[in-house]
Amino acid sequence: MQECGIPYTQSYSQLERQWTHGPSFWSGGNNCKSSGVAILIKGRHFTINRVTEQVNGRVLVVDGSWSGMDVTSRLLVEMTGEASLRDVVGSMGPNARNYSWSKPDGSVRSRIDFLFTSPTVKPGRSSMVAVHFPDHRAVSFEGELTGKFTAGP
């Protein structure tokens, strides 16, 4: 929110109590009627590292990161569950490096590439290997088809 006319800090605690959906950050002053900014975060899946007031009543900077599952992740879990699919990379083990993309300097890593198998595939070896050209790691998997496999139409 911007230009919300938030007075001095006496109002912040009341405003924070009124916003019950997650963290909130406030900055304001009585220097002009349009002064005042607020950052309202809905949900509890945001980790806050630091909040800096750059310009009183005008600029707040929040340094943080999203955690937990976003909408896409929830849909992916739901779809793979309905289809009884198994995440090959996720089952590589607790000490495996399961991120498939990273910034060149390694400061940010994320799991954005997936490989799923059906229960009729017995997992064998799997790995993620750094490659030189793209910024994604290659996913390698070997498995064995068990039981009957029915071909589609």
C-alpha cells in the first residue's frame, strides 16, 4: 500500500493487530497527507531476513524468501498422487543434492525439473549431473519395468 496517510509509530501496533493474515511492515509520518507505506504479506510462508526503511513514509525494503509450497507445488503433489506417480529425484536419498537449477554463483537453487515414474517401474540408479551449457542439471534415471504394461489406444 502506498500514500495511505499513516501517522507516526503510535499507530503501527494497532495496524499490525488488524492485519491478521501474516506479517506486515509500516512506515509513515505526518509530513504530508500522502505519506505512509505498508507491506502486507498474506500467509505464513515468507521468511523475513531484514526490513529496511529507506525513506520514511515512502520506501520500505523487505529482504526475505518464500518457503513452503506454492500453488504450482500443491497442484503437482495432487496430480502425481492421483496418478500414483513416484518422484525419482525426490527418492534419491536425504543427502542427495535435489536441486535442478541454480544461479551460476550458486547463491540461489531450486527444484524445477522433475522425473516421475509409475509403480510398475522398479527404481534403479538415478542422479543429477551438472552440465556446462544450460543452467539446469541433467536428470539421469535407470529403472526396470515390472509386471504387465498395457499400451494405450
